[in-house]
Amino acid sequence: MEGFDIQCSILFEQLGNNMKMVLSTSFNDKVTSRMMSVVILDKLFYFQTDQNSRKYEQLQRNHNAALCIENVQIEGICKEMGHPLDNQVFSDLYKEYYKASYDKYSALLNERLFEFKPIYIQKWIYLNKEPYVESYDFEKRIYEKSPYIGE
């Protein structure tokens, strides 16, 4: 367990506290993806969206989603948290990192904040020019690093 916590802390330190990521959502075998402005806080991911969007509708019907950035793939569960301006910590960070989006969208009545809790993260890395896969299982609290062996 200690190894998981240490490796998880290293991963989140590498990710930082904000980034643009691809969010994928689905419902009834329809998968959609889009870029999102994401705030990372306490090993959770936060983003906002409009209640009239396709992603909002899909998240209401299926809370399972995925985030992706470069060589990091994240599976998780989304939970609606209310209006973005009702969460002062998120609002302050979103305003700092994405001021134009904050000014344009955050105060709109239909805007909603989502928390994305990671369940499983996979990261591709290279050690001595050899490919490895790091995996973080949040439910079992297991970290593994194994060489990628393509047959």
C-alpha cells in the first residue's frame, strides 16, 4: 500500500494542478470525446460543462468516463457537484488557469461542475529506451510497473 501512495503522489506531482485533457463519455454504445480544461486537486480531476451539452447528457446516464493526456489514460467515475461558482476552491483555480473560459462560462446558469474520481490509471514510459507500462489501481490500491512485451 505504501508503494501505491508514493507512486501515486509522484504521478500527480508530474501531472500538476491543471491541464487540457481529452474527456470521453458514452451512453447506448455512443462514445464521444472532447478537450476539456481540467483542474486537479487532491488527486481528483474537476471540469465544468453546460447542462445542454451532449457530454452532460451522457454523464447523467453513465457516470463512467475516461480522461487522456499524452501517454496517460485515466478511467474514472464522474459526479455532478453543482454550479461551478458554488465551489470557491475550484472557481479560484479555474479563474487562475483558464481566465477566458471562466469569464465566458462559469457564471452561466446552466453551467455545472463535475468531479472525476480516478479508478484506474495507465501510463506508458520508457526506461533505457525500452517500453514499460505503469498501472495504478485505485480500488485495490496497487501500483505495478511492467515491461511491455509485444508479440
